[in-house]
Amino acid sequence: MAETLFETSEEWLTAAGDTLRPAIAQALGIQIPVPRYTVGFPAQGRKSNTLGETYPMSASTDGVNEIIIRITLTDPVEILGVLAHELIHVAMDCRYGHGKRFTAHFNKFGFIGSPVGHTMSPDLRIKMAGLASALGEYPRSKGLNETAVNSKQTTRMLKATCQTCGMVYRTTQKWIDLAAHINCGDRSCAGPVILGSTFMVLLGKFINTFDSFLFGGFHNG
């Protein structure tokens, strides 16, 4: 196992970028500004196949490009390939997409195949493997479970209905236990809210009305 030289993924990526950026700039004869590096999921979400993403200077309040590397990537050589791909985007401030200008730089640096990907030539892969070895272990969990993100809510929401206007609410048992009583949120109503469906509220009204009709005389006597 490689030695761990950095505490966070961002530190590792910054060190990698500090080496790759001037190397790419020299190979392609272009200038590449210093970006920020972070890990996370792409803007399209975790279900997207995107492995890296670059934001243009205009997206940042201080005019700095931001590179995001997918949080679940753990292979350092693969990460370096993705990072190099994104640094080419930084050089053009995200203009031209994966069109001819990008593809020309992409191929010249040693990538092969579709410019949307990051497939490296054998020679470039050897160089990236050497850099990965020098950088040490990539500090990221090897077993991160993507499906654990945004898991479905397990708290049961209870249905409650206003006895006066019939407005329906959803709440948890916690707030029901804390409140001595709950009134309707409609200020023009402010009627009592009870657990249950509209049908149960109407049934309760009927029972109360019937009770008043049947026993009203006794109550007034």
C-alpha cells in the first residue's frame, strides 16, 4: 500500500494539479490558470455517469475555475486522467465544450478515444502511474456507498384534519406529543385539528350533532 502523504482528497488533488497544470500548459503551448479542486457529485446528480466537472470563471464570485472530481472515484491513476481532462477545460474556461479545439488539445496531450472520456494512451498512463506513486495513497474511502445518499424518508407522517374547514395536514408523532392541542393554520378558521381523515372528521361531526339533538333537552333542563 502506498504511503499516505495528504489528509484530504482536496490536498491530494491540489498537489496533483500543481504538477499536471504546468506540464499540460507546456505540452500544449497554452496557459492554464490555477483552479480550485474539490470532490462531490456532478451537477446532474449521483445517477449521472460524469466523473469530473469544471465550472467557468463566471460561475465564481472571485473569478476562479472550480474542478469537481466524483467523490466515489478511488483509483489514483484514473483520477489523474479525469483531472488532466478537466484542466484542459480550465485552459479554455469551459468554452468550446468537447468540440474540435478541445479535442485537438486532448489528443495532443496523450488521450485517445472519445473526448468526452479520459482514456489515456499507454505512454500517458505510465506517466500518470508514476505521478500517482509520488503523490501517495489517495485519501478517500474505498467503500463509499452511493445509494446511501438521499435515501428515502423513514419517518412516518401522520394525517390530521381540521374539524371546522376540513384542511388536511401532515405531521409527526413528535409534534403531536408536544402540543396540548393543534389549531388550523388558516387564521379565518383556527378550528381544532385532530388526527385522521376527512371522513373521520365528518363522522365525528355527525356523532356530535346527533348527540346534541338526542340529548339536548336533558342538557338544558
